[in-house]
Amino acid sequence: MDKKRLGRGLDALIGAADWDTQAEVSIDRIQHNPFQPRKHFDMDEIASLSASVKSHGILQPLVVRSVGEDYQLVAGERRLRAAQDAGLKSVPIRVVDFNDQQAFEAALVENIQRADLNPIEKALGFKDYLERFNLNHEQLAQRLGLARSSITNLVNLLELAPEVQDGVRLNQISEAHAKLLKGIKNKERQVALFKQIVAMGLSVKAAEGLVREEKDGPSDRPADTNDTPETAENHKTAHVKGLEDELKQKLATHVEIKLRAKDKGQFVLRFETNDDFERLLDVLRK
């Protein structure tokens, strides 16, 4: 069977002529899709769908492929879970003759069409597909009917620190926030800025300014070079060093005054834990 472009949706991959059979089978004979990119399901949504299934049954057959004497799900993960939750003994199915690559593509496109699949799950699904079938971003984009840049931007989110990725999964920050943070190469600073964005509830525009300041300054560098070089210290006046010491005592943390010109510079406050960050934030807000 010729593979189809997915740009028009799942129907572009699964056409009416592709059905081998349609039947009703025991739900115990249907395996979950091993290529399912979605790892977290909204249990309230499943419960709501389950209530509908109890009342009206499964209105749209599950798409499956044959695996030995049983079947493996291709599309319809929510309906399968809702049917299991509703206690159904059997469900309607349509059987297609799909190989692994086509089954994976169907799982991807079914979820891409849903806005609630978070960007990290999409990125992991794309990355798994690319590695499994040895394709590049352009080839996958063509198969899914997406722009190549969309594939690349999502996959690149997997370069973020794990804590920041979790923030995207939990909707603490948006994909746009995450793209900004990816520009910070030092993972420790990246996590620190992520926490600051979440704690302050910053918009993407406000976060962009914060990230720009970070990139303009010298702090986006490896952790072992965070201490001010001795040569820079030697250019500070006794007055500036005295102010640093005073602020260190007052704030109980490392404080550095970075001078760039006669009337320009930065105050740099260091925090090592989330509690430390919250404490400093409370002081600054007073």
C-alpha cells in the first residue's frame, strides 16, 4: 500500500479503500499502540468520554492492525481507554494493513491535530520517529504536511534542561517561553531564569527582555567561571567593593556590581535554591 501525505489529517493516511475488514471484537484482544507519543492522559476527559460510551457505545470504530491472532491499536487511544473504563466487553474495529512506520505516523498525526498534546511529547515523538526510521527533519515534515522549521523547533526543545522540559509538560511555561530559554546555553542559568519566569508569572514579552539581559551580560557561561575574574576585580574601586560587601551582608547572598561604562552596569544576585530565590524576591518586592 502506498504511503499517503498526512497534511490533510488522519484520513489522508487511512482512506476508505484501505480497510481490510470491519468487525466487533473482544476488547481484551486489542493491544495499545507502542508508538503512542502521548504519555499523559486527562483522566477527567477519559471519565467524561467513558460516560458517553456507556450511554451510546463506540460510535466510530477503532483503527487497528493485525498482530498474530490479536490486534494492535493504530488510532483511537482515548476511545479504547474509555471503553475499558466503561467495562465494555467488545468494540467495533476496522483493520488496516499497516507496517510500523505507517502505524507510527498515524499515532503522530492523530495527536498533532489535538492542541492539548504538549510540545515535549510532540518533540519526543518526532525524535523517536526520526531515529527509528532514519529520516531527516525535512522528510518528516513532508510526510506530516508541516513546515520543516516546526519539526526542528520542537525537537530542539529536547536540548533544554530536564527541569525546564518538565515545566513545559506541566504548562508552567509555554512553548514560546521555552524557545527563549533555549538560547541560554548554561543549564544552571537556564533553570534559574525558568524559575524566575514562573515565580513572577512573566509574559513571553517580559521573559524576552529578561533573557536578553542575561545574554547581553557575561553570566551566560559555564558554572565554573561564574566567579569574577581577578582582573575585573582589580578595576573596581574601593567604594564599589564596599557597596558589594554591604549588600552581601544585607541580602545574605553573593552580590556583584558589574560596571560596563561610567554610568552603566548591573547588579547580580546569586541564589542556589528555590527557597533562596523566593527569599530574595520577597526582599526586592518590599
